[in-house]
Amino acid sequence: MRTDTGEIIHLEDYQPTDFVLERVDLTFELDPLETKVEARLIFHRREGVAADRPLVLDGDELKMTGLLLDQEPIAAEDYTETGETLTIRGLPDSAPFEITVTTELSPQTNTKLMGLYRTNDVYCTQCEAEGFRRITFFPDRPDVLAVYTVNIIADKATVPLLLSNGNFLGGAGMGDGRHFAAWFDPHPKPSYLFALVAGDLGVVEDSFTTLSGREVVLKIYVEHGKEPRAAYAMDALKRSMRWDEEVFGREYDLDIFMIVAVSDFNMGAMENKGLNVFNDKYVLADPETATDQDYANIEAIIAHEYFHNWTGNRITCRDWFQLCLKEGLTVYRDHQFSADQRSRAVKRIAEVRHLKAEQFPEDGGPLAHPVRPTRYREINNFYTTTVYEKGSEVTGMIATLLGPDLFKAGMDLYFDRHDGQAVTIEDFIRCFEEASGRDLTQFSLWYHQAGTPLVSASGTYDASRQTFTLQLEQTVPPTPGQSTKQPVHIPLRFALISEDGTITEASSVSGAEVTGDVLHLVERSQSVTFEGIASRPVVSLNRGFSAPINLHFEKSSADRAQIARFETDLFARWQALNDMALDALVAATASVRAGTPVVCDQALIDALMATVSDDALEPAFRAQALALPSESDIAREIGRDNDPDAIFAARREIMTAIATAGRETFAGLFETMRSTEAFSPDAASAGRRALRNSALAYLVLAENAPTRAVEAFSAADNMTDLSQALTILVHRFPDTPEATAALESFQTRFADNALVLDKWFTVQATIPGAATLERVETLMAHPLFNGLNPNRVRALVGTFAFSNPTGFNRADGKGYRFLARQILDIDPRNPQLAARILTSMRSWRSLESGRAEHARAALSEIAAGAKLSPDVSDIVERTLK
Ligand code: ARG
Ligand code: ZN
């Protein structure tokens, strides 16, 4: 059995293996409770390794039933097996040898969803990061690359489909009601990319011809009857394959590419070589059941997993500390893809919103860690937004620093030099240094220092000298284990906007390197002077969010409005509006807490209304302008002593003020943005729906009556409109007969579609207010809820904890106690899921003292739990520290 020793793994302890693995031959005899796995592993001792060094293999909860060396049993005194490791002594000095390990598994009872498990009677695997050791004893680490042959044997009638990585070798019936299939993957790979899927599934087939003329068969496997809902995923896959050829020069490298959608999955998806396994939520879509957000997610995740074929699979990580090498880079690639397929500015706004909502709180709280960490207790806890999203931002900054041509040269060098290898972040950075001739030593601190840098800026205009001086200071806040920080290299894209709205170019700049519109902030403090500036400019700083920083730059609302109106960078226009709104919301929260009336800045209302009424702007952008900073955005801006109820009340008041002022405009948009054509998930149509639905939300506030939401709910002919109308109705008027009726009709209509029902759970879990806790508890007993399925648990418990600030943070602490009970309940069966949901407590220290005390007590209750998994104990201990 696995025992958590609480052992910490350190980057500096990295050593290559003593033995080189050449080939892997696996045979699976599938059975729900007694699957037999035979692994034949060909090794040789690495040159220079002493002859008395034993071979040590990893295992996790394994039952070993046989062990051979070159087909001969190994004497008992020559090996030691602990369930966690298998140590074999007395192995040949230099000649290759074969170890045959036989293990017996019970996929049906594997509730951790790591290793080989069953989901709706389908056998499937998840091996990243350390799941392969739950299948057989193995050197389960990413720097061990080998060629695999896989034989699968199963009952032919109930398990007609037998899949693994690579190309299909052949298969046949076996005469005893069973059949077999053999697969061979010619590309050396680490064990975390191994996959096996077997069962009875439907398929959608297509094909793709690569740039060099290779014919690739494409197959997406889904549950029978769901095939039509895989069409969009297939389309996204083909677009991804073409894009990677055109933009990164990367072609696919096997005869077949398969995707399997499964309904029990701990994460989004997995990039196993040639056989991606997906959470079905990120494959299945049709207008009736999927929202525009679902379509966008499917497109992004299909692309992400496909792009891993080069960034992750062909070139993989030397060790798990290098996770961002594949994840940060691949997120960067999928962001670029989506930006090219949709509107670049709108995509960027959504990315930054997500980064600030998810990564900034992580970086500013007890779970903060560098993009490239140097220590971990449980690697599963490092699949974080810091590694993924901040990792992507850091890659994007390299592109900004180098410019597109040198960035491309660096990427080409990386692909060229490291294809087939397991490498490090240092190897990656070196490619860009060599391609550009630029020293990236200081820049590399982005990988090593945790915490979101804070840049404070102020400007002074000297009319007589016609100069403008920008004073910049940077600090990187202390984070767990890192009390002092060095200044980092921050590429700040900027523009100086003159009084008439034009963008001014300085005749010369001193005090900082400036390349194009990029200003390089490298010191703790830098004073930058622009010459030849004819009138006082307004500075638009960090255009396009060129660096993932917190920026403190006090400006009048008139100056912010100037940016919102005249910036040519659309992202910066949105940022200015969002900053104005944030200022207003923070001030309103202070008013609520002081018991004084909330007044909404008229300049904010004017700027917002000018933006949403501007038909030259794409509707999706206008919808983003109307989406005010969230309650958590406001809490983060305030930073300490937070009262979620006050924040909610303040936000509601500001929204109502905007709604009242813009009522006519919103009514107009609600009509003009109505679609007259058949549903299409394309970005432009989605943008119109987004704008129409935000207009609806404001209208309902202005009218203070459910009528219009009820009408929109009845009239909706697609899931975006339907779920938006339901959310507006239920969140604004919970417990009214109208809300109850709509929830009931939704449930009846989609009772047989678990993914849609997740939306029903989520809408209710996120109803603002203290009463929602009881509702969530009642829903947990609902016949359609299933505590074993990660999507259901996330939809109800996860969204309650992560996305319901007033409900979860009830002043009496009952929300936290509920979470503690859930964590202790989920942990024994699915530690990864429990640990992930527990990270919802990461900002507890920024709450006002009463709530913070309740939160601490709930965390302590979890910490005191008997037999916690390493996953949960790691998170709870770091969160409490
Ligand atoms: N590599 C997968 C992806 O990002 C995610 C795997 C997550 N694994 C885990 N143990 N949390 O595409
Ligand atoms: Zn990934």
C-alpha cells in the first residue's frame, strides 16, 4: 500500500537513471476486477554505473503475481517489493536483460481515476503524472523514453474496441469468445503518455492530409448515440492540425490520431501519444446543449492536446519540475490558435480575466510557487494556473522581447535541437538566447520567483521643456519560501495619447531601452524621459497585458476615459474601462461598509454607454466592457479585511445605476442583437449573443421584475440563451414561482443529459446569499447527482466554493464547515479531486477576522482528518501555514 512519508522532492537532487530502458512490451488481459498485466522491459546498465547498483522500479497499490529475469524466476533474496518500489539486485553488468513483471489490477474499483480504471463500462487510463506505476512496476519518470508494443485481450462481445498508442499492428478473434489487438508506437515516449482504451463506443471518422502528403485517419470515439455531438470537435481538430503546420511548421507523425471522450475524468484532457483521452465535457457539443463558452473551450482544449504532440510528446520534460516547459508553452500555442480563429482582442481580454481571477490569487496566497518550482510533495498539486497560465504569459513575454521573427527562430531551434529528448527550461531559454543573441538571464527570474510583480507608475509633464517623465518602480512580493526577490525584466508595451486622441511618438527617449512600443523595465526604479511631447499625454501602460503584473497607476477618470476612447490597442481600451469600474466598485464597497450612500461615477457610466452604443466595435468586445469586475476581482483589489456581503451589495448598486442610466440602450440592444439566422457557433454570432444577454441582465435589473428573463427563457432556441436567461432569472429572483418553474422545466427537459444537468447544478450553487448552502446540501441528495463523478462534484460543490462569494463565505462559517466535510468525504476515493476543490480556500487570510477565524477552524478540521491523502495534506498544510 502507498504510504505518504511526506517526503519532499527537490529539483537539485535530479540524477539520471542507473539503467536505460530500451523497449516495453505490454500485454493486458482485461477484466473488471482481475485484469492481468504482463510487462516485459528490456534494460541495460548505463555506462559508468557500478555493477552492484540495483534496479529500482516505482509502484503504487500494486499486486505483483510474477517476476522473471530473462524468463527465469528471480530468487527471493534478489528482490524486495514494498508496493511502492520493486528493487532487483544482481543484474548483468553491461549486457541487456529482460525483466518480466506480472501484476493484477481491479479497474472497476479504482476510484482515484489514475492508472487503469473504468468509466461507464469503458476501460481507460490516465497516467500523467504518476499513474503508470499503478499499472505495473516501472521507472515511472518522464526522462525514461522507450518504444512500446501493446497487446490487448478482452471479451469480444462486450469489449469490441481495443485501443492504444501509435499505429495498429493487427488483431483477431481468439476462439474462446475473446479477441486481441496489437499496437506499436514507433516514437520513444515516457510512461505518462501511455494510454489504453477498451470498450463499446461509437465513432466519428475523418481524415487529414499533412503538408508533406501523409494521410492521417482521424477518429473521435464517444458513447453510442452521441456521434453527432462530436462534429465540432472534429472540425476543431482539423483546424488545429492545419494551424500548427502553418504557424509553427509542425506536422503530425503517425498514421492515425484518436480522441476518446469519457465521462469520468479528473481534468480537462490528456495528450497521450496518438490517443488523447478527453473529459466528454470538452468534446460533445450541439446548439441545444452547448453554450458558446463550451464551444470555445472545446476548440481550445482540442487544440491544446493536439499541440502537445510536439510541445510535450516529441520534446518532453526531464523531470516534473519542468512541467511548464510543456504546459506553459502549449497554453501559449493554444491561445495563439484561438486568437487566430476568433477575435484577437476579445480572446486576450478573456485570457487576462481568467489569469487575474485564477492565477493572481494563487500567486498572492499561501499556495504561491514559481512557474518552475524547485520542490514538491505531491506533483498532482502543481498542475496549477501558475504553471499553465503564468507559464504561457512568460512564453508570450519572450515573444514580445524578441519580436516575431527571432521568437520563431528560437522555436525552430528548440524543435530542431531537442526533438526526441527530455529537457529543461534552461534548454528552452538557451534556444532563444542563441537565436537572438540576447542575454535572458534576468528574464529567467520569471520562471524562478513566485509572486505577481507590482509596478507603480506616475508621470510628470514639463510644458516648457516639452518632456514627459514616467517614474516606474517594481517590487516582487515575498511568497512562501522566498522572502527576498530580485527585480525582473518587464516588457511594458505602451502608448502616449495626446489631448486630441492621437498617439504621440517621442523624438527621443532616455532612461530605458525602448524597442517599438515596448519599454524595458529592468531596475527596481527607473525614470524614463520622453522628449518632444507637445502637450500633456495620457499614458496607456501594459498594452495587451504585455506583462502579468499588478499595475498601480493613479489616473483621473477623465484620463482613463481618454484611453478607453482613443487607444488603438483594443485590449487597452477594455482595460481602461475595467480600471474605471474597479475604482468605482472599491469606492462603493467602502461606502457600503461605512453606511454611506453609494454614488456611481458618471464618467464610468458615460464611457460604458459610449462603448456599448458604438456599432463600429464588435459586439463581443462591447459585452466584455459591460461585464464588470467580479466580486473576487474587487476583493483582490481591496486586498485585506474583506466582507463579501458588502462587496456584493456595492456591486449590485453600481450595476443598478448603470442599468437605470442605460435602460433605453439596453432595451435597444436586446432587440438589435437578436439573431434571425439559424444557430452558428462562430465567434461573431457568439459575440452578438453575449452582448444581447448582458443587455438582458441590465434590463432585468433596471425593470426590477422577472418578466423579461422569463420571456427570454421561453424564447431561447440555443443553450447559450437558455442558460443565460435561467441564470439571470434564478440569481436575481430566487425562490419566486417563475424561477422555480424555469428550474423545473430545465431539469425535466435535460434529465438524461448529465453535462447539461451540470449547468443546472451550477446555476443553483451560485445563487448569491447565505441560503444557498441549504440548497446545495439538498441538491447533493438529488437522484441525478453522483458524488463519484468529478464533473458533477465540480459543478455543485466546486462552483459553490469557488464562485459563490456570499454563499460560501457565510458570516457564520457554515460554508467552510460544509467544504471541510466534503473534502474529508471525497478524499479517500479521489484525492486529486478533493485537493483541487480545497484550493478554493486559498484566499482565506484576506477575509475580515470573523470569517477568517471560521475558515481557519475548518482548515484545521481537515488537517486533523484521519489518513489524509498526500494530495490533501499537502494543500491543507500549505494553506494553513
Ligand atoms: N497534461 C494534461 C494537459 O494539460 C493534464 C494532465 C493533468 N494531470 C494531473 N495529474 N493533474 O493537457
Ligand atoms: Zn497540457
